[in-house]
Amino acid sequence: MANYPQLDDIQGVWKMKDISDARKSGLWRYIGQRAVFAGGNEGDVGGSNVMDYVTIATAGNASDFGNLQGAYEAAGGFGSHTRAFFASSASPSRVIDFVQIDTTGNSADFGDMATGAFFRGGAASSTRGLFSGGDGSPDINNIEYITMATLGDGTDFGDLTVARRNHGNHSSSPTRACFTGGQVPASQNVIDYVEIATTGNALDFGDLTAATGSVSSCGSSTRGITGAGYVSAAVSTAQFITIASQGNANNFGDLTARYGAAAGSNSVRALWGGGNTVPAYSNVVESMEIATGGAAPDFGNLTEARGNVGCGTNGHGGLNNGI
Amino acid sequence: MANKIIKYNLTAEGTIPTYIDDGGYYPKANSNASPQDWDLIGATVDGSSEEGLGVFANAAAIKTYLDTYTSSWTTEELDSDGTRVAFNQTTAANAIWTKKTS
């Protein structure tokens, strides 16, 4: 029998409660497989309240998940092992929605952000979620955090080095979040980072290969992948960073050219869903293997074509130490 | 005690200078090496004597400065068909100037 409980060796006899506790605290070496895509812009008919989900390990079309509290452009978002969160973007809103990832129900109110803005970014560890920047007229530099296991309002964490919006999802390890690209409204190449467990201002990490806005990132605990976005038009470029070491991004492969897609991962496979392919909004989900990169094969379709989508997963790099 | 609206760079270590209370606005590329390759606009902490790369006297001065490098900037409208509209330098300058608290 394994030395009980031994978290670096999950074989052996375990109590169900200990497994549950270990998963919720991010210590269980478990890779969640669900990505929830939420809200977005359907075009000039306004925002969407649609949520849909895919199983990241298995290519296929998305299934309906339930509805957001309102019709939002919910750019940003992140997930814990059990919940996904979206800072809704309704002219500019302070609402934080959350869902239980393992269910397919409607979202519920978690609390409010301290600062109203839309087009925020999001990143998380297993316990703490961060919302970054956004358009608060002017663009804001605020990073706020929530403790995902509770309900409550956002709390000031510190400032980005560059106030910006439209940087969707971000890559993270269990300890570090990297905020990548965005718009001021001109597209930016900046990457800055924070240590999630502490509070404080962001520090410069390096630069993207090109200034890119309306961009979204995800990854494993070691590698962050930033894909597609807006330079002076929609671009297809994917690029990667090594989260533990500061430095510039390098080319990683290509997606379909689009901006305002949402990104999420199971720490092995990265997905980008939706976005604006000009002149049409996209329902396409594409995947990329985080270890290898290259061309992104088609994964399936969202239930509705939309851009500026939010995404939260229960398997991203911030949840899986060493995966 | 008073604060100022100034231009500044990040420190050589890539951190936000300690004399900046609220900054990172409207970066303008310069010829410095990273991470000091952007001139940023921000409000200093109350009582700081730091002037960074220069102090703005008023909102009109910020607008004049923004006009020198933001003429091609566009921004995406919410709930639109992807339409982008021109960046409004006057609105941006006034918003930054409101960060001067005293």
C-alpha cells in the first residue's frame, strides 16, 4: 500500500473525502477536461448569454451549458477545479458570474468587481483568481483578485505595468500569472506577471513577437501559449513563453486568423474558440498540443458563433503543478 | 501635498517606479532597450518631487502630447459588428487629468 496519503503518488487506498479535499486544494494530480465558453459578441445584435462546453481531451462540437445572468461580452474568465468565473462586460459592469464546471446549469452571482470595466483579462491558481485591466474609459491598470472557493467581491491586487484591455484569458502556473498583449487601444507587445499568492504590482516579463490585442492565452504549468489576435488586422500567430523564466515570446504555430477568441486548456491541449474573423464571427474551436505546437487542427464548433468570448477550464496550468 | 501627471519609464528591473501611484497609460514607443522601451503616463504619489520624463501642466498638454502618436489608433465598439472607431484624444486626456487629485 502506498504511504497514505502521499500526494506525489496517487496510487494506493484513499478516503474519498481526502481525494476531494486534495482536488479542491490543487494538490491532487488530476487534470480536468472541461472548458466552458461564456457570453460574447454575436455582432450588432448585442451580447450573448450563451454558455457552452467541450471536453478538451476529445475533439467534437460544444454542448449547451446554461445561461449567464445577462447577455454579456464576457471576455476573460478563469477556472478552479470546481468553478468557472466570468467578469461580465456590460457597459462597463462589475458583475462576476460563476458556474459549477461539473454541472451544466445557469451562472450565479459571485460578487462585484471594485472597478467597472469591460474587456478584462483573467488568470488563476487553484485558490485565487485574478481579473486584469479592461476598458474603464480610460483603460485601467487594475488587477483584482477573488478567492474562488467563497463568494465575495474583487479585492485590489496591484497594477499592470501598462493599462490595457482585450487580453482575454492568460496563462498561469500554480504560482505565477502572465498577462499577455492587449490594447490601449493600440495593440501592445507587453507581457507582465505577478506572483499569484502575494499581492503587488506586476513586473515586466518580456515581449510578444508583435504587438497584439484582442488576444487570448492558456497553457500548462510550465508553458504559456498566446494565440491569434489583432495587430492591424486579424492574425493567426501562436507564440509561447516559459512561465518560470522571464523572456520574450517565440513562434509556436498558427491558428485561423481571428481576434477576440477565448482560450483554455487541460494543461496538455490548448483550445481557442470563437472570435471575429472579419466580417463574420466564428464558431470554430481549434486545438494545439502544448508540448509541440505547429498547425492547429479543427476541434469542433461552438453552439453559436461569437467573439470576445470568456473561457474557464478545470484543467489549466494554474491548477496542475508539474503537468 | 500634491501629485503630478507625468511621463515616465519602468525601472531597469521592469518594475513600476515607487513614485507612481496610478500609471501605465497610453504607452509611446521610444528607442530604449526593454523594459524601458515605452514612455508611459501616470499620476505620482502625493508629495513626490519626481518629475520623470516631464510634467503635464494641464489636460490640454496631455491632449497635445497624445496627438503626436495616437492619430492611427482605433478602438472596438461593444456589441457591434466589429466596427472600430477612432481613439478620442480629448476624452483620454481629460480622463488622465482627473487622476491629479490636488
